[in-house]
Amino acid sequence: MNVKSSVKSDIEIAQQATMKPIVEIADKLGLTDDDFELYGKYKAKLSSSAIKKLQENKSGKVILVTAINPTPAGEGKSTVTVGLADAFQQLGKKVMVAMREPSLGPTMGIKGGATGGGYSQVLPMEDINLHFTGDLHAITTANNALAALIDNHLQQGNALNIDQRRIVWKRALDLNDRALRKVIVGLGGPIQGVPREDGFDITVASEIMAVLCLATDLQNLKLRLSRMVVAYNVDKQPVTVGDLGVEGALTLLLKEAVKPNLVQTLEHTPALIHGGPFANIAHGCNSVIATTAASKLADYVITEAGFGADLGAEKFLHIKSRSAGFKPEAVVIVATIRALKMHGGVPKTELVNENVEALKVGFANLKKHVETIQSFGLPFVVAINKFISDTDLEVQALFELCEKENIPVALSEVWEKGGKGGIDLAEKVLKQIESNELTYAPLYDVSDSIEVKIRTIVQKVYGGKDVEFSSKARKQLKDFEGFGWGNLPVCMAKSQYSLSDDPSKLGRPTDFVVTVRELKPSIGAGFIVALTGDVMTMPGLPKAPAALKMDVDENGNAVGLF
Amino acid sequence: MNVKSSVKSDIEIAQQATMKPIVEIADKLGLTDDDFELYGKYKAKLSSSAIKKLQENKSGKVILVTAINPTPAGEGKSTVTVGLADAFQQLGKKVMVAMREPSLGPTMGIKGGATGGGYSQVLPMEDINLHFTGDLHAITTANNALAALIDNHLQQGNALNIDQRRIVWKRALDLNDRALRKVIVGLGGPIQGVPREDGFDITVASEIMAVLCLATDLQNLKLRLSRMVVAYNVDKQPVTVGDLGVEGALTLLLKEAVKPNLVQTLEHTPALIHGGPFANIAHGCNSVIATTAASKLADYVITEAGFGADLGAEKFLHIKSRSAGFKPEAVVIVATIRALKMHGGVPKTELVNENVEALKVGFANLKKHVETIQSFGLPFVVAINKFISDTDLEVQALFELCEKENIPVALSEVWEKGGKGGIDLAEKVLKQIESNELTYAPLYDVSDSIEVKIRTIVQKVYGGKDVEFSSKARKQLKDFEGFGWGNLPVCMAKSQYSLSDDPSKLGRPTDFVVTVRELKPSIGAGFIVALTGDVMTMPGLPKAPAALKMDVDENGNAVGLF
């Protein structure tokens, strides 16, 4: 992410690191042998009995790391999350990281992982970025087992009268594969099934991923799975997994995947890495089970949510926290000088050049996210994720802008220095937590109508003027309220690049209207997705995929992974 | 398999068993902590360094368990394999099991696993039958990553001039899903890819599964992957994974899957369970790496091969042994009285009734398999896998038939009694090994033409009169020899129910002609598949799939799995 040719690559740093056996990390957390199952020497899954036992512990403080609207390379939230936790540890605090697990699709496609970077990484990075403990594979399998059971139901007499044109459950693979976006299945004659239109999503876009991440335990997972809508029948009424009677089988396939994965940072800070739903079609946060478990094991949990505060933080607060019943105690808003210059009108190719004026203009984007977090009543600190190309003048200007607005700000040098580079940030976060009274409140009530909830988000979080609904979405608003889904929170699917639904509107756009073209029920996850613009649920591979450079050396170590 | 309502189910026996920690099992094998990685307390993967180290050990004796042409429920090869190993252990022999790992497709579809049954099972059976250590998921992922890379190659300019109508690489899922047999992908316009016909196989039918099972180490795996033919170009020349330059990425995805999995039987006999290729489109044996490792860790390895001796044993001997460079020392031919009565003309619904006459007629099927194993120059014992419904008269009649023909025979009661029920069989196998000089020789030379190799198998193994080739297959014979593939062994895809290619011809058919309708190159695996009859590479689900009864209890244990 932060490019400098003379420094080591992420994989070099990771492979040269000495990890502690995960049993040592677990032992330090007070876990016994029965509380976890080993997956090799450096990964473990917490057992369900441990999770149950932990419920009696008091809860630590949850700190959410979010960001401004990012550049395509991201603002470095994962890196700051890991480094901030390491800084807390250096300050003698009992701290844990709770993060999402990566998807193989982007790993094989475009160089870049979700395990942090530089000297702020979680380990073993090769394993975590490849198959890890198999959670995503279990979700893929459950997703596709359900699809096979639906098509088999059609083939074997269709007792539920499913309208084959209205099957909304799609198949999934944890890969970038554009050729599977739109397919026809069931060809070849009556023995091979019922022909129909279908498509594949990437696994992280599967509702099962969102369900796993919002479930509070295995029985709650089963309940949520049973509620998932897979199709509509010929009377246009929803058909659920429960109607098919296969929630038990899906739960069985997920019984290990629902257990959070314990690993460590480069500085041996314990980390739970678990679940990774898309931040557009879903809520973009690691699992409730992991964040809750971390809060029971440590005094501070550093966690993150996908994309900028308009998407990730809004969903963390309105969907995840609400569903899990916890409140964050502070928010870190990550910004880079590069991204602020982009918001100030600088083209991507010129972001390496000093440009204080553009930075000042682009600052408006950061300011809006600050105001949003303030509107939730949450203390916060802005973290400037330092890049090699940032100049002293730029850093100084940004600090002055923040100070003028009374915005608490700290430089994060965790990529270059590990936890040491995050001490100032950590101290400022601790100060915010201690000196502020928590007045946290969500911006909407779940009892508001779906339309009101969406308008509230558009106006209060995005700073837009209003929201428009396509005729399809209008009809769905009515249908969904009729199906009894009106009291669910809303999950916005919107471009991450802009506060608006138009990715070209950078900075802090005003007076814009967001168009909702379609709604999608995620009744198992427990939210209604509002789709704006084009939402990509199955990415494609680039001209020269990262896969072309991947290999193993003669000792079986990964080559070219990052 | 052996049904009796008053006895415990397989899963009850498995869940009530007390396993030893796998570290204890490993320790007894002389393995140190660095020789394996734990996957929970009862599963481990042997490390590549351990595999390398073991090469210096002397090799134990490999004993192959095969069968007559089975009923649809199977003859109980896995059960006999496990029980025979437990009997060897009871006799004080240093022994290991080497078996295939199960596929989730059949598990979700039709009740029945691949971990043995009754008191002859490998454990932990729930884990092994579900995701195990993720090997099949890694293969699915590699298979589909390759497919995505091929479609991306088309989309990004098609530099290799791949003929989109001649892409032979199919996608794969480890599920039974008939609706995916024939699909059209790439629909939706120029942004979504190039539309073309495609299909999905079950993962165990992926060439990558066969490659993993025949590879001798990670570098050999990579070499084999690079040779796999994925398509033909516009000049009708083969296009390989090596041409696409992605063998390194595929190897990286498989670097853990290539390591064999250590588990234990109910009686704590060590077992390596690794790889499970289809026995029709592929060779149906567990991995070469596992069988070789087992032979270096123990004095005796009990292993099995899919379907009857006409398929599994023939392929074990001509493909696996040849590729791995080992020779089996003895063969166990499993037969059930039920199946022999079926071969004697009894309808499936009446197999529970005593019928000595039918048994005598059906014996001809067993006799042919005995002659085949004799023609390879291998000592053998027939194992009668005892069912509750077998009568004393039937058992006595079968023993008399064998004795009249000088066929060594033993009753296997391992399903009911564990290793104790296999002592007689074990002693007879040991006697055969000790008293016979090994005169093993394959029935054909790899340097024979493809046509001659196929004719040899049809005549010598199936007892058929001749082989016919469709005009397509004739053309392929010529093309394949032209591509330099003529010197590879042949992998026959044929009905497992008959010695012929017609599943209705039971017993010992004669004078039949086998029709080869198509050839398929599996150049990575290192064989040419000859397809006869209908070969199912993606099964379907039944009207009431096993999934409907699956669940988890409040403690997270599997319910309704078997």
C-alpha cells in the first residue's frame, strides 16, 4: 500500500517474523486447552464452550476504526487497526484485534490482502490470505448446497410451487469470475433439471456470510438461516430455507465456521479474525461472535468496518452493534494525505506530488465524516496514515486544519514502525474515551418505515438532499412492509468512492439526490439492502491477474503472494 | 450398510468412542512435533519435511482391498480395510490404513459415508465426512480458479487463440447438483465475458484430484498441473496450464492439501486418509503420497481402490502402483453373499431371503475377479463381508465353492466385532504373503498403443471378446498418438455393476464387446480416460436428500449425518 522500493515487502516481513505458538497467546488470555482447537501451530478456533463461558466476563471497550472515502487502494484501515492494537499493548493495556478474514478472489486477482501491511500485520499472513481455517469454504459449500437443494426441489415435483423465474438465491464461489455473473443452468433435457437464469456471487456477498457474522451462537445461526428468502412462489409469496426444511443441514455445514479464529499480530497481540461480508451488499464487519468474544477476553477491542464511515461505520453502528447489543466507546477515522488530495481534485497519477492547496480543499471529505461520527455522539480521533510520499508541509497543513476545527488528530506511522508508530494515536484515543461522556445514539429507529430509514441515512450520513426510488423499488417498499419486513434496519449498497451514489463526485458533494433502484431482502441477516448505482457482487480478474506471479518455492513457502 | 435395527448406528458408535489424542498416535509412529501440524486434537497433517525424512525408511508391505462387482450399496471395502488393519494390530503387527477421503456430495445426497461402518470406522467420522482438513475445498478452489483464469484469458484478448468451443476444462463443486451439468456462462454482454457452453463436475471428478493423488511431492504436483490440457486452440492444438502460466498459483492453492491426513480407527490403529478421485473418470485410489508415507511408517499398509477389481484393482495396479513405483504384496477380494445372489439373478428386493442356488450361480462373478488377480501374479484372499441377513447354509455353501476351487477364503465380521472379527482374515493374508513368491507383473506395457492397452483390459480383466471404438474415439486415438500421449496408461470409465459396459449384465458375462465412445486426455494425472456407456461426473440429489434429516444438537454435535 505504502510503496517504497527499498523497504521489505509485506510477505518478506511476515515470513521473517518469529511467531509465538498460539497456545502461548491463548494461555496469556487465560484460555485453557479445552477452550480452543489448534489449526497448526499458529492458528486456533475458540470452542463453543469457551464462547459460552466467556459470556460471564465483563465487557471491554470496543474501538471502531473507519475511514474517509478511500482511493481504490484503500486508506489502510486494517494496518492502522493492527498497529493501534500493538500500540495499546505497548502501553500495557490488555487489548485484542477483531478483524475480517480475507477473500481469495481479490487475492488471486489484484495484489493486496486484508491482513494489514508493513510492520502492522496479522500472522500467519500466508495462511490467513489463502484457505485459513476453511470458514469461507464452508460458507461457499452451504451456499451452493442450498442452491442444489432448491433446483432439486424444482426437479422433484416443486411441492412449494416455487416460481422458477423468481428464485433469488444465487450460487457462490470465493473467486473473481466474471463469466459466472449471468449463467443459464439446468440445460440438457428433463434428466438434467429445469432450465433457468442464474448467477454466481463471490462468497463474501452470500447472505450466509452476513448471517454468520451477525449470529450470536449456533442456534441463532440456524434461526437466521431458516429465515433466508430463497425464492417467491407462484402467488408471489416468499419461500424460505425453513420452508425447504434444510436449515439443519446448512447449520451442520457451518458448525466449525461459526467459531472465531485466534491468531496474533507481528508484536504478538492476540487477534480474532472471523467472517468477512462485503461492505456493499452486506454490512462489512467481522463477526459479532468474534467482537463479543474479544471484548470478554480483553479490556480493549480494536475492530474495523469496510470502506468509509458513510458505509462501514454507519452499518457497524446501525446493524452490527444494534444486533449484538454493544456500543463502541470511540472511533478512529483513518485518512491519507493522498486521498484528501484526490478529494481536492488531484488526478490519481499526480498524488505523489506535494499539493497543500488540494489537500485543504479535500479536507471537506474528512470533515463530513467527522460530523457524522459526532452526530452519533461518539468520541473520535482522526488518524493520518503516513505515506512515504507525504511531505512535512502537507502533514503540518493537515494538522493545522484539524486543530482549527478542534478535531483530535494523530499521525499513524504503524506501517513503518509497528506499535511504536501508533503510541500517539493510542494515547489520544484513550484520552477521548476517558474524557468524554458516551452519548451514543443511532440516527434512526428500526420502527421507522424503510423509506424513512433510507432518507435518514442519505441526509444525515451522506449529506444528500433527498432520496428517489425507482418504480420497482417503490413497489418493493410496499411489498416488503406487507411481508412484515418493515422493521428491519437498512443496509445501503453504494459506491465507496463518494459520499453520494456517483463515484465521480469526490470531496463533499451537496444537494445530491440518491437513487435507490432496487431493494433486496436479507431476512436471515436481518436487514433490507437498498441498491444504488451498479453493485458488483462478482468481481472480474484484471488483464494480468496476481495469480500469474504466484508460486511455491522448494520448501513449500508461498512466493508472489504479496 | 449391514442393517439391523437393534444395533447402534455408525454415528452413535463413532460419537461414543474414546479417541486418543492424535499426538499419541503420531508419537507411537515415531513422529516428532515438527513432523505434523494439528487440525484439532484428533487430526493432523504430515509435514513435507517429515515426508522427505521418511523416504530413507525401508518400505512396508502394501495390501490392496478390492471387491467383486458391487450392489449399489457397495461391498463394504472401507469397513473391511479398517477392520483388517485393526486385526493386524491385534496380532501385534505394525500396521497403517491408507484410504480415500469422502466427498460431501454423496454425504448430503444419499445416506452413507466412506469412513467404514459398525465397529470398523475411522475417526473423527463427523469431521472426516464434512470438511475434514479442507483438502477437497482446496481442490475445488484450484479447479475453479483455473476456469476463471481461462475465461479471463478469453475476455482479455485471447493471446493463445483458444477456441471457445473447445474448452475442455470444466468447473467443479463438491456437491451433487444436476442443474450444473450443462450450463451457459459469460452471458450479459461484452463486460461479463464470452458466452460459451460449460458444465460443472463434482470435485472428485476434477483432474486436479487425480493429479494430487498421483503426485509424488509438491514439485511433481506442479509439473503435473502444468501439463493439464484445458482447451484446444483454433489450430486444434492442445492448450495447457503451463501455456497459461498459472501452475504456480494452482500449486500454491494446493500446498497444504498435498499433505496426508493422520487419523485413527476405533481401535486406535493409525490411518492416513488422503485424496479421493472418482473411480470411473479417474483411478479411484487414495494418494500416492499417503500410501508411500504409510509404507515408510509401518510394516503393513492396508489400502483400497474404488468399485470392483475390474475397475479399482486394475487401475491401482496399472496406474497408481506404476506411477508410485511400489508393488502390492497381497490382495483381499471382498464379496457379500447379497451381491453374489444378485449376480445369480435375485432381484434387489429379495436379497434378504436365503437362496443357495442363486449364490452358486453368482459365484461366477467372484471367480472372474479371482482369476484377474491371479493373472497379475498376486497372492490373495477372498473376504466374505458378513451381513446379519446371511444364513449359515449360505455361508457354508460359499466356503465350499471356494474350497473346491482352491480359493483362500475367510469370513470378515469386522462390522460387528471390530478387529477381532478380522483375525482369521488377517492370518490368512499373512500366510499368503509369507508362502507365495511375488510374481507380480502388469498386464500391458505402457509402450503399447492406446488401442492395444484398452483391448488388453477388456479381454484380460473384463473377460470380453473385443472392443469397438466410435468414429469420434477412432479419430481421437489418432490425434492423441500425434500429440505424443500414446505412451500413457489407460483409465477405463465403465459401469461398476457389470464386468461389461452394460450394467444389466450381471454374473460373469461372456462374448461381449465393449464400446469406447470417447477418449479424454488427463495428461496431468498421466492417463488417457476411455469413456464407455454413460459416465456421471456430476451426480444429482434424490427426491428426499439426506440433508433433510441433518442438524446439530444444542452442544454443536452432528445429528442425522449417518
